[in-house]
Amino acid sequence: MKKLSATEKHRPQQNGLLAALSAADCKRLANDLELVPLKLGEILYESGQTMSHAYFPLDCIVSLLYVMKNGESAEIAIVGNEGMIGVPLFMGGESTQSRAIVQNAGQAYRLKAQVLKDEFYGGGALQRLLLLFASALITQMVQTAACNRHHPVDQQLCRWMLLSLDRLPSNRISMTEKLVGNMLGLSPAKVTKATNVLQKAGLINYDAGEIMVLDRPGVEKRSCECYDVVKKENDRLLPLSA
């Protein structure tokens, strides 16, 4: 059997925004889209750093973190194959105050910043898609802030797991409790307590840095309303999120 190359295994249409473009638009962008592997923990850009590329994830997840002066961080949103990394590029800025770090490894297409801006300001289909995604992303950021302030840790963890699962091909999330704590702005001890609660309830199994969701309906029931708000907005705005 012939072994598939990376370009044969991965296509731009695996990203929801790129898949919603016409054949003509895709053809025009084809030579500028570069398939790149993204490793777990890889930082795509730091807070305040000028962005050189936009990224369109295919089977990976990128977390956007707000980093405090003392080095502590908290996740403000996650992005998978429903969207892209690099919103400030078409919103009038060259940088942002967040850090973009790979939460789950995989592949993405990247596009030079100037190419993205030229496409956006050309006023075509990609412009509308990017604006819809930006609106959905803002909703997720606002809801995340409210959730982190008002809901218990186990509900925050459920929300985070469900948003991650929506962007992954399986029910497994590779993530240590320390990294989960960094994402949620929580101590490892609080994350351990929350995972133990969910594990005793039979909803998940956590072992050696891997979370396996055993009962997704149960996790959805346990989660606060924040997950549902974000998912409904994604389904309403984004072309292939449902």
C-alpha cells in the first residue's frame, strides 16, 4: 500500500474557514498556504511580539493565554480547526497582549501576515469569514472570564474539556495537571482535586498526563452554562462548526 505524504493526509479543507471558501479563492491562496507541524508546548507568538504569520489549525489546538508581569498566566480562549490564530492582523494591529501556545500537537497551515491582510482588505469571502470568527472568539473570551470568576473549578474543567473535545478527533486530551493549571490559572493542587472529583463520578479517567472522557453527556451535565453559550455562538456564526 502506498504511504500517504503529509500533503496528501492534510488539506486546507480540514480547517472550517478555508473549507468555506470557493474553489477560486482556495486556488488563489494555494501557493501561499504552508503546511507546518505544531508541537505540544510550542509558542507561536509571545505577548507584544509582532506576528509574522497567521495559522489555520487542522487537527491541533492552540491556546491563547494572558500573561501577567509575574509570569502567571490564564487561558482566555482556545482555537482549533474551526478558526485561525492571528486575529489582530486584520483588526488593525500587528501584535496582541496574549501568548499563543500549542495545547495539542498536530498540523496547521500558515499564511504570511501580509498575504492575510491583503486578502482581508480585498473585501472578499475570507473577510466575512474572519469577522464571523472574530465575533465567536470574543464571545468565548468573555464567557471564559465570567466562568473563571463565578464557577467552581470542576465546572471550569468540564467547560475546558468539552471545548477541547469539540476540536479533537477523539475523547482523549493529552495534558498534565500542571499544564491544565497553567491554562486555567489554577494551582496543580486545585486541578488534582477537580480531576479526582470527576474521576470518582465516573466521568473521566486521568492517567500519566492523559485525560480520557468516559461519559461526555455526564460531563456536559456537570458543566456550567458557559460551554453551551460558546458552542451555540460557534454553531450560529461559523460555517462548519456544527
